[in-house]
Amino acid sequence: MDIRVTAQTTPTPAEAHADPNYAGPSHAGPNHVGPTFVGPALLQVASASNPSSVAGAIAGMMRERGVAELQAIGAGAINQTVKAIAIARGYLAPGGIDLICVPAFVDVKINGEDRTAIKFFVEPRRYGS
């Protein structure tokens, strides 16, 4: 199965307000349009995904949300994900954001079939005080 790079769909206003992660307009600037979410959307990466495009999505999510989650199934998809994270580090480094990545195994169901995926939690490096 080939999984394309996709972000979670934008919810309707009613769905957004029902979402426990919805932060509401008080967390957004006065010119903000649409819901503001706390927490990451999930990017699903395939072996055919372009690492530069995925890196751009990671960089955008890091700037917008501060964290990103990616999921990959299979060696090719995992390879593209790791390359994308490395490229995204280069995109964000000039702005002072140094990325770290924490991988974890997750069980997912695809078409009723149990599969093991690797989820990559990407966040900025936090230095001790």
C-alpha cells in the first residue's frame, strides 16, 4: 500500500470546537482565520514521497505548531522520512530552530490488516537551564 504525504484535513468550525485540542481564538492573533490547534497533525510518508516536499511540510508545521509527527510503513518510506527530517533541519537552522526526532513503533490498521509503522516525533531541541 502506498501512503501519500497528507496532513489531517481541516475540520469544520463545529468539529474544531468539539476537538479537545482546539485552543480557540484567544490563542490566535487578531488577523487569524480559522481554528488554532495545539499539537501536531500527522504526516503520512510513502516511499514515493519527495523528501524536499515533506521537509517543507515539516518546516511549516514546526513554525506553525512547534511540533510535527510523521508516520511511515516500510523501509522505503522510513528512508524518505529520515531524509526529510534531515532536510527540514537545514531549512529551520538559520532561524535558530534545531530539530530532534524521537522514533517509536506503533500498531496501525490499514484495510482491516494490522501493520507496524514507525512514528517520528519531531520537536525543537530544548537546552537545559
